[in-house]
Amino acid sequence: MIELFALIEWLNYYLVRLSYSLNPLVLWKRIAKGKLEKSRIAKELG
């Protein structure tokens, strides 16, 4: 279970932004449409 949490945190920090609002449907809609934004560090690293 801790490995899953670690993977999600790694994705959120280094690849895509997974936190958009308090409503989880916002995230699901972005995933469905393929419109996830890059995370801040991913933008800075290029």
C-alpha cells in the first residue's frame, strides 16, 4: 500500500499535476480528456 502512495506522489511531483481542486471529479475529467498539466518541477526541468 505504501508503494502505491509513493508512486502517486512521484507522479504528482515529477510528471503531472494531480491536485486541481477539492472535487475529485475535476481530476477524473482531466484524465478522461487527456488534459493533465505538467507539474511545476517538470516545467522547470524542461
